Amino acid sequence: MALPAFTMSELLGAGVHFGHRNFRWNPRLKSYIFGTRNGIHVIDLQQTVPLLYTALAAVEATTARGGRVLFVGTRPNAQQIIKEAALSCGQYYINHRWLGGLLTNWKTVGQSIKRLRELQEQFAASEAVQAQIAELKAKATPENPVDLSGIKDPMSHLTKKERLMRTRERANLDRVLGGIMTMAGLPDLVVVLSVKEDKIAVDEATRLGIPVIGIVDTNADSEGVTYVVPGNDDSSRALSLYTRLFAESVKSGTALHQQMAAAQPQAAEGNAGRAPRSKAQTTVTLSKAAQAVVAADAAAEAAVPAQA
């Protein structure tokens, strides 16, 4: 598998090079600014291209080893874009509002997710019963009236007000946590489409040691971002381009992970009665950029006990 390809012309067409006005900038981003035009900073795409490829390689390497990727984008123009991208590649997303402690207080958040699942199941069961009752009434005749004695709506004991309150509760929980309802634990990588807008997400992931890929505009702070991608975080076209590339990288890594999982049983069958083979002999080949990311992660892990 290979990383998704893109050109500098695509980045220019999407407006990735447009920054903010030159009086709204962060000095830490000075090295990524090419110059100023009409009072607006222009981002150096010659740096953006390799940095974006490195970020895509990190996504591929993470999903290739079975990791979870969390997409974060709470800007109004990014909400639908990030939801569609995450769903297209089978990953998770936060697109409404980042709850404080979403990662650092995962145990409490897990209780809210459990409550959301319970409400979803209750409403699904109630809707199924109502559909069954409607179907029976449609088939009923004066000679064969409907017998509803054996059918019970699990929410029939609720008053109209109580049912309305549960409907609102489900809607609120689904809006905030619906994108991570099936995420079994903390993510292995967080992709933030606007570091300026979702700084809390970056801070929480950094505190837990979770790598962060961040789109950093000229007015943002890159502190805490593991893989900095300098670029426009306001344009819908730019956000669509980022999410498409990240989603394709996830699909590439997932395909590699599936190949790896399929190779292991075959290797076990072929080695029946032989000495066990090492795990490395049953792996598949990552792209060169993803291999570099994996090597860097391994070197960082090896350096930790050495320093201790």
C-alpha cells in the first residue's frame, strides 16, 4: 500500500497557503511563513508538503498496528466534513464541542457513553414495537381484531414529559459523544483540524502522551503538537483536502493491518511441527515514510529506559 498522493497545486487550489492578517500571528510560526501579501501572511508550502506527508505516514503506521485514530474538528464549517471523513474510514470523531476531561477523565466519560447506549437501545426497542403494532393494525379486520396483549412497549410506562426529557438527553449525548460511542478506549493518535480552536484537545492528549497531528495556522501555537502541519484551518476546501488525505491514509493502514492478520494464521499452519517464527517474519511492508515514523517511535521508546 502507498500513502495518498497530492501536489502543491492541489494545496494552492484549496487555499492552504493563506494565513491570517500579519497583526494576528504567533511568533512561533515565523519559520513557516513565506512572506506577506496584502497584509496577509502566506504559508510556505515547501515546508507544508513534507510535513503533511510525515503526518499521513504517522496515520498509516498507527492504523497498520491496529491503533485508533480520533478526528477533532469543532468549527461549524468542519463539523460535517470531519464526520463524513471519520465514518468513511471507520474511525472516531468529535465535531460538536470538546468536553473538558474527555481524555484525561475517560472513566467518567465512559459512564456517559454507557448511558447513551442504554438510551439508544430503549428507543430502538420502542420504535420496533411501535412498527410491529402499526403493521398488525394494518392487517386487522373486524373478524380478526388486533391482539396486543403479548406486545409491550418498554417505554410505555413513561409520561409524555418523561419521554420528551429522555429524547432531549439522548440528542445531547449523541451530539457530543456520538462519534466516540464505539471507541473502546483512549485513541492512539489524535488529528486536530484547528489547533487554535481545539487547544484543550491538544493539551489533554499531550498530558497523556498521545501523539497529535495538528493543522497549525499562523495565529496558532504549535506547542504540544507532535506532527505540525502548517496550513489554513479556516477554508472548507482546505479542511476537505486534509480529511480526505487522512481518511485515505487510515484505509491504507487498515488494509495493511488486515493483511498482517491474515498472514499470521497462514504462517502458523505452514509452520506446524517447526520451530516458531518471529513476529517480524509475518509482518507486511509499510510505506517508506511510515517505516521512518515507526523507527522514530522505537528509538524514542528505547531512549526512555536508557535515560532512567
